[in-house]
Amino acid sequence: MATASSSLHWPRTVASGFDGITVFDNYIAPERYAGYAAGASAADLVFSFNINPGFDMIVDRDAEPGSCYSPPDFAPPAAAAIDWSRSDERERAARLSEARIASAFEATVRVQTDPALANVRRGFFLVYINSFNEWHEGHAFEPMKDFGQLTPDERALGYHNPADGSYRLDTLGALLRPVLAARARA
């Protein structure tokens, strides 16, 4: 059985007795998975990278003036800042998140099925979905309310909900259905 570290420091991971790595950070873009997979493989470590929707969290509106608080960045990075007060901008953010889900799915499956890398050599395959149990953390797959269902109090908090609150889970489902159907036929 593989034991995994969340470190990307290969010598420290090996020295600590782990035989694999995994990354839970949604700010690590899927474009970087191949490089990390190659590095882990060179150290004979198995690896798993997450499928994630990026990161989007409401801003702390009660932060003390002069405190070290700064709002977390939206991921994946947008070419232009998102104006959360506008419905078309919330929809743009949702499309960016859908694209992140798809690219993370494709990137992690691609590196985990690459015969030149450690996972295939060692017969290891593990794809996980990075979603935490707190919706306000900004990276959950479970459905959120559609924007039209938000109460005035919720809107005052600054939730970024798009028109369709289930878009993340629907996107993930659409990616998984062909894989699960192929598995069922096998």
C-alpha cells in the first residue's frame, strides 16, 4: 500500500518514508501536473493529483482595518478581475471553473496512465476529487443555490453563485460518465 505525502520536495518525501505524493492545493494548476509527475517518478514515487474546480471564496467583509488579511485569489486566474456584482461576470467565473475541472481531470488521468511514469510501472492509479465539506470554502462540488434562490442576507454576504448552482457537479458527472460506462462494459 502506498503512503503519500503532500510535499513536492522529493528527497524529504523519500527520507520521511513515504512512497508517494499527492497535492491538495487547488492553486497548483493542472499544467504543472506533468512536471511534478516526472519529478516524483524520477524519485520512484507514485503520485496523485486532484480534480478540482479552482478556488473561489467570499471575502471577509469584517476584516480589521490594517490587519494582514487579504482576500484569497480566484483560481484559475482570470484575464481580468471578476466583478461579482454582475451576473455575466459570475457566469464567466463559472465557465472558468468548468474549464479547470476539465483540465484537471484530463491532466491527472493523462499522467497517471503514462507508461513512462512511476504509476504505471508500479500498478498504481488513484484520482481524487478535491472537495471539502464547507461550501463557503470555495471549492466544493456539491450543488450550491442558484443565484435566484439566494436570500437577501446571503446576497449581502457576497456569495458568487451563478444562475445554475449545480454546474460543478454536473461538469464532473459529464466527465466521469464515459469513464464509468467504459468500466462497466469491461
